[in-house]
Amino acid sequence: MKFNYGKIFLLGFGFFGVSVIWGVYNAFVPIFLAEKFHLAPIMIGFFMTLDNIAALFIQPPVGAWSDQLRTPIGRRMPFILIGAPLGALAFGLIPVAAILPLFVACTSTLLLSMAMWRTPVVALMPDITPSEYRSQANGIINFMGGIGAIISFLGGSALYKISPAFPFWMGSALVIIAALLVFAFIKEPKEFGEREKQPGMLESLREVLADNDKSALRLLTAIFFWFLGYTAIEAFFTLYAKNYLGLNEADGSRLLGHLSLFFVLFALLAGFIGSRIGRRVTISIGILLMASLLAGMYILPPATLTTVLGKAPILGTIPVVSLFLMAAGVSWSLININSLPMVVDMTTPARIGTFTGLYYLFSTLSAIAGPNVNGMLIQFTGNNYNSIMLVAPVFMIIALLLMLGVKRGEASTADSQ
């Protein structure tokens, strides 16, 4: 198995399609729920967590199923060729659904179909990539996902002004194109032609828990905690910006975009750094830097954080807090780009889908728990949104301590010949 940058970029179109869908979904579905169907904010909040709930129950077992599946077109492709078109069709119908039951049917179909093919398309990366290049490959795939997110935000916003349906139809078309590109140009390895009995997801989870080394358990638990810390920024920054920094919602969203942009810009380099100095060291540096940045945002007063340093093309006005967020984007790339390769390199090639599912199990559990934990913290501190910037570094430090005990998951050169 040889590493091919061109193939990884083409495979990245799969993650590109996923990112376009979720970018448009998260931006405009809450507007429909509020303005078209007049749902209360608490119901909108619950509705917007359904994607994580669907992912929690579907993605891990689908990953294990794809490990066992044998078809003429491969282990992963059937999920992509069924899930992507079904998701695209449901997505395209969302803006024209005139009654709430039909709207719920379309969104539910979308959530189920997207959960069906996300793990298999991500598992294709380690399938076709030698171990020593998986950090770089994950950087490329996340770069493509970031481009998809930017297109969904910028293109979706422009199209929405013309017609609320157009961003959704753009997303549907791009997902179909992305799936066809992956099918046309990515060929799955042939060495899995014979079905081998492998442990399923639950058996693999029990195996991880019983493993004397505990490296996989420590890594998966660390993933849970660093996502818990990251949620403080991801889920609550616009409210933090409004209620603590005194900025408006649009400025809060724009500043969050600075973090996303620097994550995308640094994604490729983060993969190369992980391959050069080791994934565990790279992730640990990222965690330590992220914890320091969040603590710094807690310590500095709003007047300092909102001091304007200047303006730049694309970025707009740059206050002091923007520098913290840009550095947080770099930190998050060091962590996020190298974590999935570590997880899949703790198992055999035949079980990559199962361990990809375990990665999503722990990250999705954290994505569900994070907003609730941080939300309760804010409420218990009298709506002090700055309190999450104090507790988030604690979660990061816990993740760092767990990473110190991880002894496996580094790149291997055994499968690069």
C-alpha cells in the first residue's frame, strides 16, 4: 500500500460533502424551526442535538458492520452509495416542507442517512493510507472538510438571500458530486476479500476496558475530556461574547470564524508535525496550549480582550480575543488531526471501521454532555459565561494527564511497503 496525495484529496471530498450539509443545517434549520414552525427555544435546542444522538447510536455499529461487509465494490462503498443520495434527497426537501411532521420526517431521514455513511467514509482514509502517513492524510481530509464548511457559510449565506431553499439544494448537489468522486476514484484494498470473524463494537469496547496496557482506554477517555473542554468555545462563544465581552452576536460569530479559519489553515501542517515529532507529543502540546489560552481568556478583563488591534482582509476587525481564538484554532488542529490516526493505529487493518466507530462514540458522548455540563455551570454561577473559561482548562489538563499514560498509537512503517 502506497501513499498518494491525489487520492487523499479526492477522498477528502467525502468529508467536504458532510461538512457542507452540517454547515447549512446548523445555520438555517433553527431559523425554520423558530420562524416557520414557531417552536420555543428549548425545543429548538433539543432538536439541534438530535444529530449527535443519532450519531451516538448509529455511527459506531455501522463502523463495525462495514468491517464485516464484503461486496464487489468493497466494505465501505455500499454505505456511501446508499447514505449520500438518500441524505441529499432528504436535505433538498427540508426547505419546502410546509408542515412540521413532514419537516421532522425529512430531517430525521437526513440524520439517519448521514450517520450511516460518515464512519465508513472516514474509515476509508486509514484503509488506503499507510500508518506513517495517516496524520498527514487526516490533515488533508480535515482541510477539505474546512473548505466545505466555509462554502456552506459564505455560499449558503449569499444563496439564502435569493431563496431559503437554495443553500439546501447546493448542499444536496455537492454531496452527490462528492460521493460520485469518491466512488469513481477511490478503490478499496483487496486484502479483505475473505470474511473474517472479528469482534463487534461492544466486544471491542470490552476488550479496550480489559486491556492491561490501557493505552486505548486512556486515549478514548482523553478524547472525551478534550471535546468537553472545546465545547466551552464551540457551543457558548457567541453567548460569551454577548454577555461577558459586550459584543453583538454577529461579531461573536465572526470571531469564532477566526478559530475555524486557522484550524483549516493549520490542518495540513499539524499532520506533518505529528508525523515528525510523534502524535502523542503533538497532541499534548496542543492540549497544553489550548488550556493556557482558555485560562488566559478567563484571567484578562473584557476591556483588554475587546481592545481592537487592527483590521485585516477576510478577518475584519481583530481584537485581542481574536489572537487567542486564532491560536486556539492552531491548538485544536494539533489535537484533532492526530487523534483519529492514533485510535486506528491501536488495532488491525481489519478492524479500522470498528475503532473509528469507538472514536465517534467517545467524541459524540462528549458532544452531548458538553453543552449540558457547561450550560449547568453557567446557570449555577448566576449566568457568568466567563466561568466556562475557568473549567474548560481543567478538562484539558485531565486529558493531558491521560495522554501521558498512552504508550501505543504512533505511526508504523510496517504497512508502507
